[in-house]
Amino acid sequence: SQELEQSPQSLIVQEGKNLTINCTSSKTLYGLYWYKQKYGEGLIFLMMLQKGGEEKSHEKITAKLDEKKQQSSLHITASQPSHAGIYLCGAAPKTAGQNFVFGPGTRLSVLP
Amino acid sequence: DTEVTQTPKHLVMGMTNKKSLKCEQHMGHRAMYWYKQKAKKPPELMFVYSYEKLSINESVPSRFSPECPNSSLLNLHLHALQPEDSALYLCASRHTGSVTQYFGPGTRLTVL
């Protein structure tokens, strides 16, 4: 079965600093999702990457998928307290009917 | 509109109670999901409904009983729960042919 690892497990940064979160898959990914979750709340879809080498940006968040489609990084530029939360990567199933596997999450705190 | 709603937001119940969680979406999505999330853990899949029929049951105990009365509504009926069932219960939905899941805000369940 597919497994995802994330690093770091948790991260505390000063406001304004850049940071990177990594997600590594045990198998080649069909697609990779990034979600953000505030404590005790639902998951907010950030972006999905499907092609090797693909890079997407939304506001100050950039996600990349490596050429081999086994590793993804999420980069936040000039972090703000609003970026705080848990970032989860998820492996997109190859077919729509298959299960969705999440990584363990990275807890981000941004100090004002 | 990419909103999935869940009610109630919080629920406290005794082990002998019967309660239900509700999830609703009006995006025309024909796949709906129940996930369970314990503290500091990623969401774990419980059930998947496709076209109002149960397609996946991840060996969930029978004290959890899902129901999909129509294409917009998904219920989770709870009976004789245990304290270890206390968790955040997340609902998600997906459009047919897409693998992107949209999550609701969750119901925080506490079993006393």
C-alpha cells in the first residue's frame, strides 16, 4: 500500500520567514494533493499536482512535484500568522473510486 | 460553490445514546465520504458512497451506520459508542471523474 511521509513533523517560524514542507511517497504518485487544516476544522484544498516537474502557486504558497513523482515540496514565502495550521499531503488515487491516502501532517506555527 | 456543510459542529454523547451526524453538499457530487480523525493524526477513511450506494466500508464497527438518502445528503448514525470513538468526523465529496475531494468543517464528537 502507498505510504506518505512528511517532514518536518512540526515547524515554528518567525513571521516574514520562508519555509518548506516536504512530502515523500513510497510509490510513484498518480497525483499529489496539498491540504491545509486549522486545528479541529475541516481540510482546505490548496492545490493538486499531477505531472512530473509540475509547479503551482497560489498567493504566497508554491508547490512542486519532482520529475519522478515521488516527492513534493510546499514552500511558503514571507509567512504570516494566517499560514499557521496543519499541512497535509495526500496521494491521489489512480482511479476516482480508489482510496485517498494522507501523510501524517506538518504542524506550522508562525510567530508574530 | 465548493461548500460541504456538516452539522452539528460539536456533539457530546453518552455511551447509550443514539445520535446522527449530517453532511450536505449541493455541488452535484455523486461520491461522498466519511473520515475519522484523531488528534494529531491524519484523517482515516471510514465509508465511501458512490451514487447513493455504499461502495467502501473500511471495516468500521457496526455501531457506526452510514446512510445516503439522496445525492446531496450523507448521514452517520451513531449508537452505543465508546470513549475511544471521540474524534473529529469529516465528510467529503467528489465530482464523478475527478479525484479532488472537498471537505466539510467536521463534527467534533466526544463520547463520555
